[in-house]
Amino acid sequence: MDKNLPLRNLEKVTEDTSKASSEILRIIDLKGKVTKPGPLPAPCSGYSTKAYKTSHPWSVYDVPVTQMREAMDRLRRGLPNNGWKIVKDGTDRSPSKSPEIVANSKGDEFSVKVRLLAEPAGSPHTSLIEVTVESACFKTKDSD
């Protein structure tokens, strides 16, 4: 299993993860606030050698929920037109059954999970679109 793990440069994968996130943000096309943390390396489990992935969780908020629903529709149309294959389009497993889209990039270098968390009026919580872009697992030159 580990033999098929590609050898990648961590900085390049991190940069590519950031580009994939920017592409998703462009497709979402909302004029709200976006959280700032960038992609970070994380361990991949299930390999006998050190394996890594990069993960970039972020959110868009401070936009009316109706616009967020329209953004999810833009994703449904835009992802396939930009080299992504939607592998799930439905609801998550939460009690609120939040809308969720999961897609893989062409070549399966990245996956994205997008959820619309719509809070009821008067809730102390903020409605948002939650996005996580992750790279496929890889090893680096110093992986053992």
C-alpha cells in the first residue's frame, strides 16, 4: 500500500491546497467574511511510513442564508465545470441534516467537503458555509 504513496514536496502540496481552496471560494462567489487560517500538514493514518496530507478548513459567514443556499447551487454547477467530481450531494449526519457536498478533484489530488450550517433566527450562533479542502496522502523525502 505504501509503495503507491506519491513522493511530494510539502511546500508545493501546501501551495496547491491553497490554490484549490481559492478556486472553491471563487465558485462560491459570496461577499461575506472568510476565516483566515491557511493549509496545514497533518498525518495520514494507515501507512507504515510517515504519510502526510494538507488540510485547509475555512468558512464564509456574515451573509444571508438565502445567498448561502445560492452559493451551494453554484457549487453544484461549478465544481464539475472546473474539474471536480461530486461524490456526495445531500445532507450530513447531524440532527439538523445540513446540506453537504463532497467532491474530488480531477486526478484525486484533492477532496473538498462543503456544509451549509444555517442557524435559526434568533440563534446566538452564526450561519456559515464550512469548507475543508484536503490533499491526498503523500510521503516526503524524509519519510521513513
